[in-house]
Amino acid sequence: MQLFVFPGACSFASHVLINELDLPAELIIVKLGTPNSPLLQINPLGRVPTLKLDDGTVITENTAILPYLADLVPNTPLFAPAGTSERAQIQSWIGYLNSEIHAACFRAINRPHRYINDEAQYPAVQAKGLALLTENLQPIIAHLQKREWLVGERFTIADAYLGVFLSWLPRIGEKYIVDERLIEYHKAYESRESVKRARAFEQLELNR
Ligand SMILES: N[C@@H](CCC(=O)N[C@@H](CS)C(=O)NCC(=O)O)C(=O)O
């Protein structure tokens, strides 16, 4: 299978998972927003992560790719068996991160043109995204006060996803990264072997 990624983008979560599970996947680095990207041939939205299976099937969105990859390795502690409440909790966090952190906040901050035509209004859209981000991180911060990871006291696919968004916080300003618990959690994320390997690989490709 092939995983299409852009260095440091949300596709990093799927890349980390490939490493965590030691799956045989080819990593294809693509540029975003370029008309001739090979990505557009398989994903008309031109977005990463995109996973292409050996039989040609294409799966997009971390919400689908992360559970799919984890299910390739039965009984992996990175997910939980079908029908368990733990599995639902992991999926609940992935849903929250996808909609309330990524789409609601970071998309407004990074791509204000998706929300408004008038360029003069971009700063207002971005400011709303930043304010929402502060608000929407609160449930995560509160939840992590008594836990090492999001669900079940072990690193799961939900953590693989959360770590990506935390790694974006320094880019948008100091005041969003002052929470001690988030800093500590993010350090633990970045010190995982799977994360270090993915960062090194993507950095190398970026510098090519
Ligand atoms: N929330 C989804 C969204 C995928 C997404 O928006 N990916 C971004 C990179 S973080 C992208 O490819 N953007 C390019 C574009 O929107 O043109 C996920 O995590 O899979």
C-alpha cells in the first residue's frame, strides 16, 4: 500500500501509525495545492493523508485511515476490539479532533479563504479560529489532567492524531502552548520512536 503525505501535515498521524504497527507501506511525499500532483489522480480533493491499497482502493481522511490501519494488526493495543466502549471512546476523540480542532480551528487559521471571499476579512476569520482553538483545547486539557494518554492509559490511534495538532501550536504563537500538561504530553509524543522516525523521514524528504 501507499500512503500519500505532506511533511508535518495532518497526514503525520497516519505516518506515525505505519511506524507504530511496522506496516509495509510506501510513503509518497506530495506537494499540496499543485495542479499536476499525482495525488489528484486518486483523490480529487488533493488532500493528505490518502491511502492507496494494493488492489487500488483509495481511503481518505484520518478518521477512516487510522482505524483501518490499526485493524490490520488484530489485538493491537493502539485500538480496541469492535463492540467495546474503549473503541467508541477512541473514535470519539478522533471525531472531536477532526471536527472541533482541525476543521473548526486550524482550517480557519490556515485557510481563511475557505470561509470568506473578502481578503480584508481574513484576519477576523483567523482570530475567531484562534479563539475557538483556545476554547476547544480545554476539554482535552481537562481530560489529560489525570491520564497519560487519551484512552486506557496507553498510546492509541487517537493520540497519534492529537500529537500532530499540538505540534502545530508553536507556529501560531506562544500563548497557545503555555498549558503545562499539553507541553508534557507533547514531549512524550515526540519522544516515541515511531514519531522520531516519521519526523526524520519527512524532514529529509522536505530538504531534498
Ligand atoms: N481532517 C482531515 C482532513 C484532511 C486535510 O484537510 N488535509 C490537509 C493537510 S493537514 C490537506 O491536504 N490540505 C490541502 C487542501 O486542503 O488543499 C484529516 O485529518 O484527514
